[in-house]
Amino acid sequence: MRYSQYYIPTLREIPADAELASHKLMLRAGMIRKSSAGIYSFLPLAQRVLKKIIRIVEEEMDRAGGMQVLLPIVQPAEIWKQSGRWDVYGEEMFRLQDRHQRDFCLGPTHEEMITTLIKNEVRSYRELPLRIYQIQNKYRDEIRPRFGVMRAREFIMKDLYSFDRDEEGLNRSYQAMYEAYERIFTRCGLAFRAVEADSGAIGGDVSHEFMVLAPSGEAVILYCEACAYAANDEKASAALPPVTMEELLPLEKVATPGQATVPEVTAFLGVNPDRLIKTLFYQTDEEFIAVLVRGDDELNEIKLGNLINKPYRLASPEELAAKLELPVGYVGPVGLKDKGVKVLADLRVKTMKNAVCGANLEDYHLRHVNLERDFTVDTYADLRLAKAGDPCPHCGHPLAETRGVEVGHIFKLGTKYSKALGATFRDEDGEEKPFIMGCYGIGITRIIAAAIEQNNDQDGIKWPLPIAPFQVTILALGVEQQAVAEEIYQELTAAGVEVLYDDRDERPGVKFKDADLIGIPLRLTVGPKSMAQGEVEVKIRRSGEELRWPRPEVTSRVLAFLKEENQRHSN
RNA sequence: CGGGGCGUGGCUCAGCUUGGUAGAGCGUUCGGUUCGGGACCGAAAGGUCGCAAGUUCAAAUCUUGUCGCCCCGACCA
């Protein structure tokens, strides 16, 4: 490709409304332009990268038994109402009506669509398993789109849906996808980690996220350096501390005027936060729920939500005062039963002895509070937010924390959608059974951002070879060099190399700057100095390494370089 | 949804406090000189000052509304 005939509108100045390196660089390298919040046009360079990523994904999906289809983006409300998600998805769904006022949405995902399709087509266990995928635009009206294509409202996603006749089949499908994902992200040249995850609004039980490790990532990951354990912060758990032997002291009420928060109370009473029982009040439609966590812990609302399993919200101080006569800041579990409040507690509360908590009386706390003797708990569960330093739930080694960009997420859905939508097949035993489903997503457009986030420097992007828009760029510094550059361009192109030949009538500085910004892995410079010696200058973008190759060897050396680089990313 | 900020040539921004001829740099076009890390000189084109209403003799500037965009937060007692 000749640069002079190609369109790469690079920007010299940094766009004002970009925050993240990847966002800035995609704008500056002339890859994307914003249309409206979270909605972007992809220019030629970005399109080339997209195609490369899609190609890799397609190859690995096909290899793992996937079949590609194209599904409607405009989806009827009906199927969403059947699955119950028309309401659950809420504001995040782009909704529209046709001329007959029939409701539709722009598909945020395709479980309903695919399940409905399969329901009408597949009758027998003999046709299973099925692994069907699509790579298409999806739409989510995010509360706050940000970071360019990282969190966009219109984005490209690959989703594969597996249909199996039983759990074993699902496990095989899941495993096949897990392995395919590892291959895909490795081939894209990304440093990533698979972590255990909460399955969220999609539903189902087992779930893994694939995280591209980057400090700017929105997701927090806790992982063990000693074993394979890794989970996102919504899901992560920790081993319990040992139960201490301690004599139970008599319950005591102490005045703590004006001391309402954990730091205040612990400072005032001279105890550590791990001695405190923090009591939070939530409310469902029917009842108040008190949730107990240790004073140095934070409640994980995702875990709480999974336990309660119905809509809930934090109760307001006014409600507590009015309906339960409880003063916020001085609340505790003792005596709550009498008020008809259900009490949930984090597992760690079980190990606490002689604890401190609010006395349910303004300006008073209780000390030497003990479980069973002074209060009881209806249900114990892991409800706390795990944090760095906690013992690993598998091996006890302290957990470490890092951040990542979620580029893939796989779920075992089970029968959630097949049951809701009545998608069944006739099994070998003659029984009509719902399909056992799994779904497996990859944020294609997000991979671009994640890859840049992980591979850039102050000069620009450093593309991993397998997803680089071009493999090699040739700079002809002056008019005298054009003949030679042209020759090399022809040679490499004939050899099947993807070349961006910078034949523009620009000063060398401009060409160097643009080459660095666009980030093509291998740069060949034909300039007066080296040409006089019958050589070509070579710079490897990734390492910054500079070399000189004799002119006649250029093509063979380029091919050798590409081969070696590609092997580095293969598996 | 709450809070904050910003909308002025393609881009980055100044001008607004104190109303009176709309500016700079970059980019673009033309001419010339340059030519190894975003050149220099000269000339030129290019703006309903987001939109609407109001105040005023007069509004980019003041007021109100509205739309868009960016950032932070969304309750842990």
C-alpha cells in the first residue's frame, strides 16, 4: 500500500477529550473518529486491525467446532419479555418501535435470539452438540461510555452459544472454549490471565473472564502467586482466619458520644477495626435485612445480591429511624431479631470474639459482644470484598492485586434461557429436555484498545505483529531513494508481505514520527547515508533495535523476521 | 441519577470578568527556500462563536432554557 494513496489522518496534537493512552493513540494514529458518545467510525487502519483480530477469532472458533452465523441486530421485544430480561436489562437497552408501534431493541447480546432460533430448528439429541457463533455489532446504552472504544455503546463482539444435551457436554464445550480463548489472546500477542468471575446479568453459575493485564484496566483482579487461583474482585474470596481461643467477657454498654464511623469508634475505644462488627441495612420489597461484616472488611454487594436473589437496596437512615427506630452509626445485631429483621453475616463474623458493635441506641456501643450468647445469625455466607494480602482460598498464600481489561467472558448458562424460552429437544430416553447452554463472548473492538494499552510508548503504538495493520513500513527519505524503495516495496509485496510504503512528499521527520505513531512492527528506511553503502536501515518498533541489512538480503531477512515474530505468538 | 467542567475555522485553544471591527498556533491551498526525527518565509481560503429565547441602540461576552461532550461520584453507618 502506498501511503500517498491511503488515508491515515494522524494528529499532531493530543485530542482534548481523551484520557487513556489507547484512546489518545487511536485518535492520533487516525484509526477512529467519534460520532457521538461511545459511538465511533473505524478508519482504514483500524479496519485492517479489526479484520486481523476477527480472522484469528474465526480460525480458533472454527477449530473448536464453532459454526458462524449472522443474527438480527434488531430484535423483537417478545423474546426478551419471554426470558424476563426486557425489564431486567433496563436503561441499558437501546429500544425502538416500528411504524406499528411494535417494540424492538438493538441487541445488547444474543441469547434470546439464538435460543429462539435453535428452539424452532433442533428437535433431537442426535443434532447435538451445537456451537454457533456470530461476530456482529452489539448495542448497550452504557451509563457512562468512556475511554474510546474500550467502553463504547456500539461495539463488535463475538458470541458463541453452545447447546448440549447434558452437563458433561456443557463441560466439554466450556473447556473447548476456554482453550480456544487462551489461543486467541496468545495469538493476538496479549499478556492476559483467566480469572473466576461472577456471572452477573447473563445468568448461570460457572464463569471465567479473560483479562488483558493493564494498570488502566477497569477491572480489579486478585490472584495468587503461589497457585493458579485468580478471580475478579466481584468474585474473589479468601481463606478464613483461624478461630482464636479467647475467654468470653461479659457484655458491656459504653458511651461513645459522636463516634459513628468505624475509624471513630475504634480510635475512641482503642480497639482494632477487626474487632468491630459493621452492620449494614438493606431493604427488599418485603423486609429489612441486616448484613454483618467485620469492621476492616467491605461488603461485596454482588455476593449479597446473589444471596438475596431479589431486588434490594440500601435502606436510608430516615427509613431506619422511622421504621425500626435505629440510629445510623450506632447500630448492631444485638436485639435485631425482636424487630423482625433478618440477619445475614459474612463468614468471618463467625470467628469473632468479644466484638464491638452499635448498641442500637444513639451515642452508645456494646463491647464484648459474642455470637450465639448475645445475638444470632440467620445465614452465613461469603459476603466480603476480598483484598490484596488476604490468604488465597486454595493455598493460603497472600493474594496479589492487579488490574485488567475484560476482553472475554465465558459462562455456563445451564437451562436458564432454554427453559424460559421453551427450547427443548427429545433425548435418547424419549424425554423432552431443555438444552444445556453456554455462552462465550469476546469484545473484538475492545481487544484493539487493550492491545494498545499494553503496547505503547511516548512515540505511539507498538503493534504485536499478528494484529498490526501492516507488517512492514518503508520510508523513502528523499527523491533519490524512491527508486530503491519502490523496488523493495515490489519485492516484499510479491513475497506476500503487507507493506505500507511511505512515498509521500514529506520531510523525513514527519515520516519518522508517523511511522512510530502508527506503530508498524518493522521499519525499513532508505536514506542517502545507508544507500551509498548498499544498505537499508532497519528499526524494530517493539524493541527499538536498529540494524543495517545489505540491500540484496532485505526480502529474505524481512521474511525471516516475520516468521520468527509469528512463532513467538503462536502456540 | 447527583456534582463539576467545557461547547469559538478541520485540530488545540485565547477572547467573555468590564457588551461595541472574531483572534493565535497547528492543519489546508498557492509561491519560494529547505530536506535524516512533526522546517522556514510570503500570500490565501476557512467561523450561523452548539441551538433557542430574552435583556440591550448593540451579545461570542449578560440572563433563562435546551442540546451535546468530558470528568468525578452513586450511599459500606
